[in-house]
Amino acid sequence: MVCLIFFPSSFPKEEQKCINQRYLALGETFHMGSRQTSVVKILIAEDDKDTALLFKMALEKRGHRVITAQNGEDCLKIYQEELQNIRLKTDLSERVQPFDAVILDYKMPRINGMEVAKEILAVNPHQRIVFASAYVKETLVDSIKQLNQVVELMQKPFGENALIDTIEDKGIYSELQKLNVNVNDVMAANLRHEQIRELLDILRNLQKRRTF
């Protein structure tokens, strides 16, 4: 599936061409057609059963597929099994992800969230990780130190609507809309989070160039 982004007529033609070329390149790099629907597959590791059930029910109401684990050890086991299944069925160059997002409680029994993230990113550096933590500063510093990157972070406590907005990239789509992108065209392509994030970065860089 190949889609182009359509801009308002006021947007310079050369820049439209440049953005769409980069956009098509994203499709080649990350296998644009790998997610055939807007349904998101999520793995949630949360030791509080009530919280895990609340999030699972909220996301499933949106039509998403959710698997839960109550500790880091079970989370890794589920992830590794799903990763193995994906790699047996698909070409590695397509970078099809076992889960669209893995939500990790920062402090969990057996294996904590940071250790789980380390093991997941070691075998699959493109996996989207979202930490759920009441210890924002500690988690941020720890992620930079141990993962050598900044991951997404949601501060506990948060409601189900905040979780849905994060998983469905509402903030990124809002930013794209501010840049006069027809977000319906982007949504129609069923891009993954990594691709949408990259597209936003491309547009922001071009916007900066226009202001100088």
C-alpha cells in the first residue's frame, strides 16, 4: 500500500514533492503495509490486577488487541514467544513488530520494567516502549543511562483516556494537523508509531527552514 500526503495549495510544490519522497522512503524502510488495519496490538506489564484489567478493557473497547502480564518475567516470555512467531512468518527486512506497543510498569516483581525494556530492545531496537511510572525523574534518568535513549513515559496515576490518546498517537496527529497535513491521508496508510514520528520530524525540519 502506497499513499501520498496531500497539502493545501498554499504549500510550496517543491516542498510537497520533497516530503512525499521522504514519506515513500519511510514506507520502503519500515514496510508500510505491515499493519493492515488500524487495530493496535499491545502488551501490558502491570502487577496491579485491577489497573491491568481497567486498561485492557478500555483499549479493547477501542477495538485493539491486548495481552497482559503481571510481572517482568512473564512479560519477557510472552514477548519472546511472539517475536519468534513473527520472525518465522515474515521477512526480517520488513521489520514487522510483535506488538505495536509494550507498556511497562517501572517497578515490577521478579524483573523490573527497565530490565525488561533492556532485554526487548537488545533483540528488537525498533520496538515501541512506553513506561508507566510514578517516578518520572528516576525513570527518565535510568532510561538514558541504561537504554542509551529516551523512551515514552506516562506518569502514574493516569486515566484510561490518557492511555488511549498515547497509544493512538493523538498528540502526533494533532501536531501534524497544525502543520496543515491532511491527517486522514496519514491514518489511511496505517503507519506505525515510528513512521508517524519520523514524518512529523521531517515536516518540522522543513518548517524551520521556511522560517529562516
